[in-house]
Amino acid sequence: MDRRRFVRNAAALPLLALPWPGARPDVRGSRAITGAGPGQAAGGDRVRPGDPEWPSPAEWAELKGKVGGRLRELRSPLAACRADPGGAACRKLWAELRDPFYLRDHPALTGSSGWVDAWTSVPSAYAVAAETTADVAAAVVFAREHRLKLVVKGGGHSYQGRSCSPDSLLVWTRGLDDIQMHEAFVPAGCESRVAGQPAVSVGAGCIWMEAYEAVTTRGGRYVQGGGCTTVGVAGLVQSGGFGSFSKRFGTVAAGLLEAEVVTADGRVLTTNACSEPELFWALKGGGGGTFGVVTRVTLRTRDLPETFGGAFGTIQAGSDEAFRELLGRLLAFYRERLMNPHWGEQLRLRTGNVLDISMVLQGLSGDEAQATWKPFSDWVASRPDDFTVQRPIGAVAFPARHMWDADFLERLAPDLIVRDDRPGAPASSFVWAGDHGQASQFWHGFHSAWLPADLLETKRREELADALFRLTRLWDVSLHCNKGLAGAPPEELEAAADTATNPAALRAFALAIVGGQGPPGFPGVPGHEPDLDKARHAADTMRRAWAELVKVVERPGSYWSESDFFDADWQRSFWGRNYDRLEAVKRRYDPDGLFIVHHGVGSEAWSDDGFTRRANT
């Protein structure tokens, strides 16, 4: 930066502290926000602080005025630990970093702390704490005019680090938290084509806990959403989205009726099957932060089943031979009794020849659920020399309206949930105890693949069982039965087929996941740095274990939200034959690549950090 520009910028610094008028009103419809027109100032590489083109303090002050003062210059809260690793402030922060609600409410933090040799959670330079759609549009226009890297954070759950980037402008949607129930919602422009249906409109800053509390606990209906309560609603829709009950209600994206989105040219579009239908389709599983900033989604709601519940158990085989036999029996039992709309969630196969059963159910009584598992339980019990039942397989069912009722769940099982106990937090807010430990985790590796249902046929079942056995000699593997739609109702399969998600999910009986992580870790923070040697060793072991499974699945599909950061074939893995169509949508709505995330549509045209356009693209 030359001296003249430095003096001009320094003189404008006090402007950032000036009070500014209140928020502009929300923006509806499909119209441009004041700023550069479509196609202006968008090409070329991104700029960073210190570059001559980086916005001056006066220009940042102008943006601050446009967003009602809600522009923040971000600083990492980890500064307290860098200054005094053993001090009280650092100890307090480290406890807060294990709280997913704290991470959600801090614009400089993300749900995970990083991934070995991939990314580290580093805050943006500035954030617009959006409270209106107009705030979002102003941030988008500013980023385009000044060639800034733009990042969006809703729930901040991205394992891939897609909701953070150093030297960027963050659109933080936490303040867009309105929820509205509809008895007979008709998408805009569809009045003559479709009848109204029950629905819920949810702001992009909401998490699923808030949606479930409004729709189910208070409203007595069901909306297909995510299993983890602190995942962002809008982000999960754009990822495709699987929840505990997807075997019955399909994907989250398939339930989308309408979305409001700010596109790269600053327009606010209402998208649905009748208005901007190709963009609407792309938002249904085409990847968050790729086609625009979604500010509101409207989702179909359903009649609530009579019951929700689960079945749980742990069995250990006494020998390798017995465990291999157990795997074959489990796969046959799953095909016969569990691959249907009643069941979801996980069968975990652990090193040490252990099977963990952690399934959920809907629409069954406790007795019906117990009867479902009885043949498998009886077979295990008939082999006491081969199997130790560490936890007998038991089932429970309860009124579905209580599925996200914190008071009821604490009475049912005190250790089942962890409440948000911060002062002023809603009494209804909680995270499942099994998910609580994910806060700030540092990833060592992750692999996922949809397992086609034909692997359960007699001729291939033994081949799959052998592969799973070989894998578990090295690492654990979880079969997420709810994340494969084989066995779902035909109407849900049809709806899911009209989304951007890889069609492999429709034919899969489960999503197999091999993953590993360590405690929160931040490079350069003494005493709290990740153990990189341990992480790399774990990553290598997971790769070798995963290689055993993919021997039986040729070119498997993978789930955008839960996948390998280093997948070289990501376009096909995430979207299969849908990728070409998604590219066409990207070229139409974001021709200059303002919205670039790791392994998002169009990201191959940019450097890994999203700052430099690759040659010949």
C-alpha cells in the first residue's frame, strides 16, 4: 500500500466507531439491492488485507451504515490462550469451546476446530451479523464490488471448514431466526397449480432444535430434519439432508417448498417449483454457499406418527470366526426385518469384535419393536459360548410429540441429553449427549459411501460381510441406515429423486462411515495444539481400513456433508449424473464465482483456498 492511500485510510478509521441508524427493512420479492449491477467488479482473484485493493476504512464504514451498524471486525477468542495458556481466561474459553451452543453464537468460531493437513478454524476479517435479508444483500454486493472472499455461517457444523476462511467477509445468519407455521402454504406463483399444504418457514439462522420445538413439541406435527439438534436448518437443506427418520420421510431437501436466496448480483429471489425452478432444484442438495445465500426456507410438515423411540444393545463375539458369522447374520436380519420405514440410525461395528446397536423407530409400540428384534436376540442367546451380551437388546417407544421435549427426555433417561445451561438460554434447548462431544473436535479423517441394497442379496451378502470384517481389523465402521433410502415409501423416493443429491442414495440401504477425530486443537496455541503425528497415523489407518470396504462398491457415491476432505473424484461422489446440470445453474446465477467453497460446484476453477482463479478456467 502506498503512503498516500495509507494516510487516507488511517484518517477514516474513526468512522468505524460512529453510531449508525437502525436496520433497513427486510427485502422481499425479486429486485436488486442498491450497488453494482450484475457482472460488475466480480472477476479476477480475491483480495486480502494489505493488498492495495482491500477496502479502505471509509468503505467498510459505508457498509456498516448500510447494515445498521451490524458489521464486526473479528478477533479470535483464542488470543487469551496465546497470551496466557495457563490463565483463567484460557481455562474458561477451553470449557466454552466444548459447548456447541457457544460455538454457534460466536462468529469467529466453528463447530469443528480443523482437519489435519486440510484446514484450521480461523475467523474472517469482518462479519455482517445479518438480521434482515437486506443486510445479506448489502454484504454480497460489497464482497462482489471489492473482490472479497465471501463465507456464510449458519450452524457452523461443516466438517470441511466451509463456514470459515481467513481474510474473508463472513455473512453470519444467526440473527435470521424467525419461525412461522402455515396451515395451507402455497409457493409464490404456484397459486393455480398446487393446493395449499401444512408447512413451516424457518430463518437461515435457526438450528433443528428450534424447528422441532416449534413444529413438534408445540405444534404437534413433524418436519423432516437433522438428527443433531445444533445443525443449521438452511445448511442441511442445501446439503441434501438426512435425519433419523429419513427411511420414512425422505431427505430434508425433498421437503423444500420454497426458499428465499440472495444471488451474486444482489437480487433477492423467491425460488420454488414455479419461480426460478432450476435454482430451486440446485438448492435442494447442490451444496451450501454455492449458488447464493439462503435466508429463509419453507418446508413441508407431516402428520406426526403416534410413536418415536429406539432399540439399543451391545454384543461382543468371543472370536474372529464368531464375529464374522455375526456380521452375516446381522446383514440378513437387516434385510428381512429393518429395511423399512420404521427404522433408522446406526449399527456400529467396532474393533474388538463388538456390535453396537443404536437404532431409532417410528410408528411402532415398544412391544412391536421388541418383537422385531426377538429372532436376532434369540439367535445370539443360543450361542453363549460365542457371544457375550454386554447390553441386552431392548426397545422403547413413547408419544412422538415428546421426541424433542427436554423435560420429558430428562425424566425418561437423565443422561440422554445435555441442556444449554447458559444464562438466558431457552429451557427447551438441548443437544443429544452422544453428539455433545463433537464440539470443536479436530478431524483426523473421514470416509463415507452409500452401500447399494443389492449387497444384501444372498450372493453378495457374504462378500460384504467379509469386507466389513477385514475393515474392523483396523478401525470402527458405522452403518447409518437412515442415510440410505432403500426401503423408503415410493412417494419419498420420487421426491428425493427430484433433488440434486447423488441418485446412489436412493438405492442404498445405508451410508457407511469411517471417521476419527481428536480433542479441540489449534496450531500455535501452546498446550492446546493438535497431535499431528497421532492424527496422521490415524488418517493412514483409516485409509487402509476403508480400502477394504470399497473393494465391494465400485466408485461409490458419498454424502456432501459427511465425506473425505481429500476426495479427488468429488464431483461424481457427491452428485453423480447431476453435476453437469448443477454446473449450468452455477454459470447462470454465479458466473464469476463469488460463492466458492471447498469441493463445491465450480470450485475446480479456483485455488484450494478460493482466492486465486486457476489458469484456463
